Amino acid sequence: MEPSGEELRVLVGIDQDPNSHSLAQVRLLPMQRPGLTMHFMQGNYSQVGDLLRSLPLPSSAAPTGPDSPGGNSSGGSGSSGQAMPAGALWGRVDGMLLDLGVSSMQLDMAERGFSFMRDGPLDMRMDPASALTAEEVVNSWSEAELGRILRTYGEEKLWRQVAHRIVQARQEGPLRSTQQLAQAVGQTRVGGPRGSKGIHPATRAFQAIRIAVNDELGNLERAIPEAISCLASGGRLAVISFHSLEDRVVKKAFARAAGKTSSEDEHLAYRRHTLSYPDALEAGATAQLLTRSPLIP
């Protein structure tokens, strides 16, 4: 990101991982210039509405049109129809990007417990202050509940066998490390399928457990309407997704915001999505889809 354009007046970075939060400051603060205000906030993107309501609008970026607190708009409503807090950033965002999923930095840190490629504690929390850990999931959740997340979040074809094997393994002693879990899951496939396209046998199980620990899909479902409510008229929201589960949630949320049913826009399952508020919206719509084809870097 290169915030060098003179039109950029406010830049807000939000991340629930304190390491990512600190790294963003190190990388972006050197780009500080007169007229640009930067805010770095630790939190989940599902809280973006509340976070932006708490931020003051710098005088250099204060609107002067009808949407300004002293303008001609009756009630000063934002694009979602909610009352726009005077002087706050909420409802005045011109562009927002949600970058989903786990980062390579998190995968590379063995002590975070995200990867089966490095031995570390079974943690997987993106926010280390949150209560639920992967160790608690694999050692205390029922076989049925493990099977549910393996099937739903991991799209694991052998979800019954994998869940049963985890329960068997923990009966011999608590599973404490990523290697213990990877070995237990890997034994499910002895003499059977080795996964598709060379995928490591533990890949889907680790994804499922990580998504459950961090409530990734639930937070995403809450985040998109929140993010849309923060946009100014003409503002744009883009979401980068990395697997089909995220993609599906984004597609449905965007379709709903655009006033479409999920069945009408079933073909809009893309890796990246963008939408914005048009000047004139369809009845019942709060946003308009801008792209109907993938944006591939």
C-alpha cells in the first residue's frame, strides 16, 4: 500500500492480531505526510462499525456537502439510514478492503500453532486474548461436534473417520502439539486416499479447527453488512477471499446488499468481489455489484 495520493486524508488499519497490528505501523508510519491522518486499531473487522464510530473526522477531511453534520441533509443519515455520528468516520469511508484468512506470518510462527509443518502448541488464535484454543477444541469437543466442523469448515470427505481418530488419539493422552494432531489425522488415511491434488492429509482438519477457533465465517457474515454501513455514497468495498467457504459467504452477502436473492446470483462466486453505493439504488438494495468476473492479480 502506498498512501501517497493527495486525495487520501485518512487511513485506518484494523487487525485482531497484535503482531500484524504492530507490523502495519512499522511499515506504514514512514509514509506519513502532512494532511494524512493514520489510525491503527486492534480489533476484529466484524466490529468495524463501532471502531469507526469512535474515530474523529480530521478537520482537513470534514465533508462540506449535504451529508456533513451542518449540511442540508435531513437527519444527517449515512448510506444505511442510521444516524451518522457528527464528526465520526463512520458513514464517510470512500474505500475499504477486507483481507480474509490466515497470513503467512501466522503460519510461519510455530508458537502460534497454525501450521502442521512446524511443531508448536495447539493454539490457532488470531487474537491471543480470545479464550478458545485449538487444544480445547480437539480435546474437549464431542466426536459429533468435531465431525460437524470437519465437514462444514474443512470440507473433509473423511470427516467421520478423522473425528473418530482424533477422539481415539486423545484417549491415549491429551493432544498438545500441532505434530500430535497432524499425526493423528494422517493415520486416518493409511491404506486409503491421500487427499486430492497432493494436499497434506492434515490440511483440511487444520483449516476446520482454525475457522472454528476464530469464528471466521461468523465474523465475516457480521463484517460485510457492518462494512457496507460505513461507506459514504459512492464508496467501495472489496473483499479478498482465499477458499470456497469465504467466497460463498461474501457472494451471498453482496447479493443481499444488491437486492438479489442468492439463487439469482449463484454464478457470482468469485475470488474477489467489489461493490459500491450508486447514486440511485434499486428498491430494497443498499449497494450495487460492480464486477461479474474475477479480478485476478
